[in-house]
Amino acid sequence: MKVDVKLFAVAKQYAGTDTITLELDEQAATAGQLKLQLVQQIPQLQPLLNSLRIAVNQQYASDQTQLRAHDEIACIPPVSGG
């Protein structure tokens, strides 16, 4: 299944866009699998893999959260600054 992922902060900068479309196996589509696909598409995110947060339908999701075709998905990298 295809899912659109909204990107924020450094993920958006690395991708050069605010949305990316990924193809996931519908039977195994989890937030954790999505993070791995994101790193394949945007290799610069590899160092942030363990700290990337995925939100599904405006709720933070665990890596085991199942994804569905029409979910609203966002990738939120760690934020720093002051």
C-alpha cells in the first residue's frame, strides 16, 4: 500500500520536500517498518533512526503500531535549539 508521510524539521530539509510517498507491505505495515523505509529513501536520517517519532492520526505511535492506507502519518525528528 502507498502512504503519504508528512516530514518536519531536519527530515524535511534532508528530503527537500514536506511530504514523501512510501510503498509498504500492507500485511506488515508498522510504524517501525515505515521508519526503516524512510531511512532507505532518505539515508541522511540513519543517525536519527532511534530517535525519530512517528505520529499516526495525530497520536505518537510505537514501532509496533499497525498502519492503514488512509492514516495521516508524520515523521517528527528530535528537536533542539534554544
